[in-house]
Amino acid sequence: MLAALASYCDARRHQGKWLLRIEDVDGSRAVGGAAENIISTLQRYGFRWDEEITYQSKRGAYYQSALALLQKECHLYPCACSRQHLRNAPLGVTGEPIYPGYCRINPPDETMRPFAWRVIVPNKILVFQDAIQGRQVQNLKHECGDFILKRRDHFFAYHLAVVVDDIDQRITHVVRGTDIMPLTARHLHLYALSGKTPPAYAHIPIVVNQNGQKLSKQTRAPVLPEQPLPALLAAWRFLEQPSPFIPPKTVDAFWEWAHANWNIALVPGCHAKPFFPEALRV
């Protein structure tokens, strides 16, 4: 909910559109009713999106078209490596093995299908200026390796889906959590291959519990309360935004204040912050 609030306020503060996308591209992890719950919660909390909701699970044809173009331009290669093949590889910025390029050097034959498709990354520094976290630097070859765009189980990777969607929806600004920030260089690489201008990025700190774990279902975080206003005010304070002189009494009043007074420059530049009250989950 924090990323939704921050991105919503940033869009409205600059008279921009705010779009809702259900990122359910990984069908193997889909949970029945999850999308409906997200939509109803956002509505209850007063969020209003400007266009039809986009479901990544319904956009496979667009991702396949983008993949085919990258294949045609020789930016991809098939990979038959399993986790076992990579057990001795060093870990990269996201805690995953850095792919050493086995299948780029020794392409798998057709009998090894199904295989994944990896994109070739350059051995150079990628830099972007984050609106909150400042200058970010990453060398994909040394910190990630060639990464997967389509898995062996035929599901498309988040990296391909999000970039295709951002381009198609003409996204100019992305506000999200710092847990996604290490993936941004991969997205910038795909933008470069597509010849498109990437959006501006801003990464807010994530909420962690007393053990330093991100609050989520996996860490048994409490669900968002039925009454939105206390949680919205708590999220606003977490992002260190200016407090209203007179506390808003309704959700509509909160949003009117928030849209007029949002200041992204005040968001703390840390990667994570603890939040102990039980009123908020992200």
C-alpha cells in the first residue's frame, strides 16, 4: 500500500495519470481471488485509477512479440541450465546466482527442450539517478549475468513484462519500493535494446519488522484494516510527509490534503524502515 500511496500522490501532485496494473504474469504463483482483493482494497482506501486495469496474465501475445523481435536481432539465446548447474556460481545483487554464460558458449541442442531464453548483457556500467535514493550504478555482467526473459515453463519473466507494459502504456514515472531497485538496471538494458526512453524512477523505503524482514504475507504481517484513514495517515507519516494542521476526518479529505502537499524530496533515502504498529501492511 505504501508504493500505491506514494505513486498516487506523485502522479496527482503533477497532474498526471495513475494507472493500475495487476502483475500476475507468473501463473505458477497465482492465488485465486488475489487480484479482486487488491482492487477492492484500493477502492475502499479511496484510490482512483485513470484507465482500464491492465492484467499481465492477458498480455502474453505482446510479450511473445517483444521476445521474437529480440530473438530476430540476436540479443537472446536458449538456455537449458538448471539450478543444479548454477550451484557454485557467486551470488549477485539480488541474491541469485550470477549467470556465467554456459549456454551462450555451448548452445543446447533441440533435444534439451524446453529451455529458457536469456538476454545478453553488456560489460559496462549502467547508471541512473533515482529521485529518492540518488545515483545508482550497476554492471549487469558482473552483478547479474545474462538474465532470463522467458522461463523453461513458458512463463514470461517480470523484467520483460514490466518493460513492455511501461512502453505500451507510455509510463513516464515509476514509484516503487527499494526491494525492486536492484532490478532497474535490467529494465534499463531492455529499454536500450528497444530504442525507447525509460521512465524516471523513484524508490521508497520498504517497511520491515523488528527482525529486518519486509512486511508481507510470508512474514505474517497483519492485513490492512477495514477503516482506511488510520492506515493512510500512518503511511503518510512513514514517508515523512508534512503533517496537516487539522487532521483530516474523512478519506476524501485526506486525499485532498495529500495530493496538494505531497513532496517526494521529503521521503527518506534509506532502503528500509521499521514500522511496529499493527495498522499497516505492504
